[in-house]
Amino acid sequence: MPTPVTISFFLTLAHCVNPEPTETSKMTDYETSTAFLGEWGCFQQQVFFLLSLTVIPNGLTGLSTVFLADTPSHHCLIPAQLNLTPAWRNSSIPLEQESSQGGALVRSRCSRYKLVDILSFSEKGLLPDVDVNLSTVPKESCLDGWEYDQSIYISTIISEWDLVCDESWKKPLTSSFFFCGVLTGSFISGQLSDRYGRKILLFATQAIQTVFTLIQVFSPSWTAFCALFFVVGVGHISNYVAAFVLGAEILSPYVRTVYTTAGVNLFFAGGYMLLPFFGFFIRDWRMLLLGISLPGFFFVPLWWFIPESPRWLLSQGRIEEAEAIIRDAAKKNKVEPPSVIFSPLQEQLKPEKRRAHNICDLLRSRNIRWISVTLWLIWNTLTIAYFAVSLNTANLHGNVHFNCFLSALVEIPAYILSWTMFRWCSRRLTLSSSLSMGGLFLLLIQLIPTHLFSLAIALEMIGKFAVTTAYSLVYAFTAEIYPTVLRNTALGACSMASRIGSITAPFFIYLRSYSVSLPYILMGSLTALAGLLSLLLPESFGMPLPETIDHMQHFPGCCQRKPYTLTHMREEENAPE
């Protein structure tokens, strides 16, 4: 059973996404008017599971570049028609020390011995390293392309368009295009949802994600692939947000809490866990994209089973449609609805004149400015760590499909733990401890000897577990810190900061090309520092949700005043108007 603070958070969150912020009594009256439906009838079960199911394709798509853009082992292509002796053909690629292989000598990926010279040596009958010192032979770039190992993949976008060596910077940029789409979708999805409805946005953006993923199969070039990937990112986040908001607005208080903390996240993790199975059985990137896109078409029939949000319909004055949905829900739950459900509610809604707030208010006063900047840094760092560790599974030792599955699997207990900690523990200490633990384990990886790869993978998975726990916690913690008049704006600003982190995350992994340890040092240090920084945030556990900016808890050194408590809230409620 969730605490009253947890329930009030999600009640307020559902109100914040409503396009009519002046209707302050609407949510409470709505809960009262629909209380006859009960908490967990057939209607709530149907909405809970069907909406959760719609998130599964997001788990499949969100980290698909782990397989789509993996870099197979490769070396310069030596033309087959070149008349070289077997000895010179085998020695045509110089050996280099590979840092990711513990300094072992491997064939160079980006250079070869100059073919004119080795052809001359071959025709003269000279032997490499016997008659000719290979260290004196000049080198050249891969003028004839590359030869890729096909033991793991038949093809990826890397081997398809030779995104290696001088073009290797395009690999992290591919993921960044997707996350730029996510950033754009984050910005527009709320406005579209408020204007056209939650249900329409959910299915429209799910169609965008599915159709454009399917179109990607026919990408003629890397540029076209990235442009389509951007659109997929827009649909990806918009679909997720619409499902989250729709469930939060339809479901009753207790079920809403379970849905928003466990239902959505666990089904997303379920889709993420399916990704390595698709990747294992489908080794060609075009066919893999086809396989990932097809499940989206199975959700089309859900249009007739998932209702629109009655809260949104009421905000649009469409009372009859809202009542029809509630009466249908009553029929499914086998309860008798009252003769009139919402008409008295609408008569009570008197718009109040209040000052409109905007994003500038997040920086207006010293107290809220420091809180906002601190949270933006934490959200940004968390997103970098989460996506960088998730995308790095292709670089870990061992089977890439198993490592990806393991990375998805650790999210399940992380989401369960985050809900437990949110219910019982201090917000500030739990966020700080999970961030610090994640950073510490990521820093420890560089100290592990190369041959102990299993221990290194275990530390990385523990780090992923801790970061995922913190990621789940910070959303609710942020919503509890900010007042009702700014909560939706604040969450949007934090989400925008996190998207910037996700755009840069692929380039943290790209730093492996300079040093294998460098990504872990940067991610671990930033995450650990974010854990320390979170200790400066005000505590919200056991506190009422602030309604105005004056009700906010204070940042250390700012606005030293008595904290806003439940006693103050009750005094304000009982004060004469």
C-alpha cells in the first residue's frame, strides 16, 4: 500500500498534465464522482495491462543500435585477384596492440602494407620477416574497403556503409540522431496530447514509430537511416508519455501508483529483454529492423479497447463522452452508476484568476534557481550513465546477446527496489546512495585485471542496477520538490536536461577508441559527484506537496525559514477565506 505522499504525488501529476491548470478542484471532484467504480475491477485491469503492453515496442526500439550499429571485427580488404603468395597475403595487414584485448597483437583495422611494395616482394620470391623486415614496409589506408567478420552478424549499418576508421564518428552520431528525436518528441508531445487527446496521440505516435522503423529497412544510405531514426525517436517518447499520462488519468489512486511506478517501467524492461532474442535469431540489420517493427502492428486492435481519458474530455467540455466511458466502465465492473455523474461537477468549476507561471520562474528566486540547476545536473548525469552503460553492452567481453539481456534483466529488481525505497526511505539519502554506488562501481571497473572479464561485467551490471534505481527515483523526487503551480513545467525542464545527456551518451562510449578506461572514469566520476550533489537537495519524505513557490523547502544557504509541514497545510486549509 503506497503512502499518502506517494498517492498525492500521482494525483497531482495527473492534474498537472491537464490543459486547464485553473480548475484546481477538478481532480478531487473527479475522484469522488467516479469512486463507485472501485479500485481494481475489470475496467481498471483492462486499462492497466493494455496500456502497459503498448510500451513493449519502446523497449525493443530504444536501444536497438546495440545490434544495428555494432562494429564487427574488420581489417583492410586485400583484392582476391591480386597475385600474392599465401605468405604475403597472410602478412599484408600489420599487427597492432589492441588496448581492449589487454595489449594483445591483432591485425590493424585501418591500415595495410602498401600493396605495390608487397606485390613486388611476392614476385621476387622474398619471404616476410625472413627476407624483408615488415617494420620498414610503408603502410597505406584501406583503399579497397574492408573485410568484416560474419561470425556474429551477417551485416550491420557499420559494415553496410563502412562506418569505421575515419568514418567511425558516425556510429555514436547515429544514436544521437535518435535521441535528438526523443528531445523533440518530449517538447511537442505534451502540447499535442493536451490539444488532440491522450488516446489519439498514443496510437498516432505508435504508428509513427512502427511505420518509420519499417521504412528504415529500405534506407539507401546512412544519412537517410539517421533522418528516419530521428522520426522514430519522436514517436518513441511521445508514445511512452501518452501511455503514462492516459493511465495516470484513468486509473484509481492505488492502481495508478502501481501503474506509474511498476507497470510502465517493467513492461518497458520486458521489451528491452526481448531485444537480444531478436538480435540472436536475426543477424542481418535490415531483417532485424523488420522484426522489431512488426510487433507494433499487433497493437492496432487495442484502439477499440483503450478508452480516451475522461478527465481530458471533461476539460474539453465533452461531458457526454466522458460519462459514456464511465458508464461502460461501470458495466464492466458490474456496478450501478448514478443517474448523473459529472453535471454537478461541471457547475462547480469556476475558473480562478491566478498568475500564470512559466519556465523563467524556475530561475527567478535564489532558492528555486539553485534547486533547478542542481536537479538539471543530476538528471543530465543520470541519463548519460544509463544510456552509456546500456549502449556499451556490445563492447563487453563474451556474447553480446547475453550481455544485452543481462543489462535489461537488472532493471527489473531496480524498479522494484526504487518503489520500495520511495515508500519507506528518505528521498535525498536513497537518491544519493544509489548514485554514489553506481559511480563507485563504474570507477572500480578500470582497476580489474583484463583477464577477470566476468568480474568486470558483474561490476558494470551492478553499476547499471544502481543507476536505474536512481533514474526511477529522481522523477518522483523532483515532482515532490516543486510546487503544483510549477510542477509540470519543472518536470519538463528536467526531462529536457536529461535528453541532452542522452544525446551525448553515445560519444562517451566512442572515447573507448582512445582509452578503454576513459568512459568508465568519466561516467563513474560524474555519477559519484551527482550523488554528493543530491545531498544538497531539500528532503520531501513525509512532507506535503507544496502548492506555491513559497511552500517549497529551502536549498542550503537559501531562504532560511521553517519548512512547510503537514501542520502548516492543515492550518491553511482551515483558515477562513
